[in-house]
Amino acid sequence: MTDPRHRALPAVVGLLAAVAVWWLITDVLLASWPLIPQFSPVRTWQGLVELARDGRLLTDASISVFRLASGLAIAGTVGVLVGALVGLVPWIDAATRPVLLFLRMVSPLSWAPVAIALIGIGDVPVIALVAATAVWPVLMATVEGVGRVDAGHLEVARTLGASRRETVRSVVVPSVQPFVLSGLRAAIGIAWVVLVPAEMLGVTSGLGYEILNSKDQLAYHHVTALIVVIGTIGFAVDLVARRALRSRRERDEERRSVTRPTHDPLEALV
């Protein structure tokens, strides 16, 4: 079994190499360019310290994560319910497919003026935009999952006298669950990417707003610091989602891969 430290070593080396290239570009190759040194790793670290010291960083990050979680909760609920209905009823699928495809292909940020006009400013329009972004991976995954339910399993359940509710609970839900979890994982990443620009419209808090505020104050090292924070939080959220939103089969496969003894003598020596 491979040591986890050895598996993490390439990632650490890659991260250090990326920082080294960043430093080389901003502090050596383009150091004479106007403003470029403001985006250097050293200045970015100073920006992180300054934002953390006055409390803005933690506050804005908490607000952004709250908006993300709220939008995902709405998207998950709507996506599963609508996706199950579309997948289970053929005529609803046929009637709604053109409309759903049209709405899916519209950029969520293009709804921002509409959301602000109808809802106003504040948390609600941002959460609505996040939900409008995240609902599609969940909805489409649910539709696909319902379509993949084995007809033979349904027939066996009916033969054994299972009621409709029992069939849904024992056959449909376990079959659809891996697709829904996969859709939720995809939705989280897309929603986080859209959240930041959504916070640049009509709100006075959050990481997206703080980037605009720092740019207006010409604090470019704060901008770079916030970009690093956004990427770090996004990475952490995706990592937690991949761990938490695993199906039972994926958990079992991971457990077997961890406990399976190695047969490679070279690997055993590592």
C-alpha cells in the first residue's frame, strides 16, 4: 500500500513550482513593468495578512460560503424533484425538453439584471443566480438516473408485491442516487465559479464585492490575495464534496482499494 505522503509529494512539488514561476514572472522577468510587482507572491502574502487582520477576509468568506450553500440547497431540491418528474413521465419529458434545453444554454449571469429588477439587491438575487446555475447538473443527472433504472428490477419488485412507494424506495432511489450525487458534485464547482462575479452586482459584501472594492482602492495586492483565497476555498469545497457525496459503491470500492494488499515487491519497499 502506497504511503499517503508519497502520493501527496507530486502535488506539493507542483504547487511549489507554480509559486516559483509566479515569483519569476512578477519579481524578475516583468519587475520593471508598471503594477506587475504589486501582484507578486510577497505582496500577495502581505495583502492576505492585511485583510485577515481587519477581519474582512473571514467575514466576506463566510458570507460567500453561506450564499453558495443556500443556492445549492435550492438547486438540489428543485433539480431532484423536477428531474424525477421529467424522467418518470414521458409526456412531460417530451413537452419540457425544448424549454429546459433553452434555459440550460442561457448564461446564469445574463439573468442578473432581471433578478435585481424583480428581487432587489442583497443576498437573495445572488442566491437565486447560484441556484439557477447549479440546478442544471442536478436536474439532468436525475433525469439520466431515472432513465437508467433497470426495468428487470422494477418487474421483480412488482412480482414480489411491492407497492409503488416500496418500489421507489428500494429500487428507484438506490439506482438514481449515484447520478444525483455526481450531479451535485458538478453543481458545486460551477456554482462557486459563478458566485464570485454574481457578488460584483448589487451587493456590498462577499469575496466578489471585495475584489471590486480593492480594485477601486488600487490595492492590487489585495486583489491577488482574494483570488488566492477564492481558489483555496473552491479547492477545499470541491475536496469535501468529493468525499461527502460518494455513493455506497464508491465508498466500498475505496475501502477495498485501501485494504487490498500490494503484490508489487517494489511498491512494498516504498
